[in-house]
Amino acid sequence: MTDLATLELDLINAIGGAETVAALEEVRVAALGKSGSVSGLLKGMGAMSPEERREQGPMINGLRDRVAAAIAAKKTALEAAE
């Protein structure tokens, strides 16, 4: 399993385990916030060669999009339950 796949699995599990909107927000900040794990990967793309960027960029952006969508879905579900 690649590092990105492992990171995605960990984040999806953390999102699924969040039982309150506040806990979900903590997961969101840890993943997508200014110093978040996914944000760090996106910032690191500037140091990559153009070939690496072409290969890694879509995977990192896809990870960000999937995590954001999972957070949005979980937030909707938590708000509906409250």
C-alpha cells in the first residue's frame, strides 16, 4: 500500500469515527487545514520535478477531493442527527 493510500485510509477512518461536528472539524483541520497532512503534500509539490508533479499531482489532488467529500458527507449526517 502506498503512503497516499495509507494516509487516505487513516483519514477516512478518522472521519468515520468522528461522533460530533466538533470532532469532525478537528479531523478536517488535521487533514486539510493550513498545517494539515494533505496540505503539506500539496505544498511539497513545488519541490518536485515536473515529471513527479505530473505523476503525483493528480493523486494528491484526488486525495484532497475525496477527503473533503467524505468530511462534507459526514458533517451532513451528523447535523441531521442532532
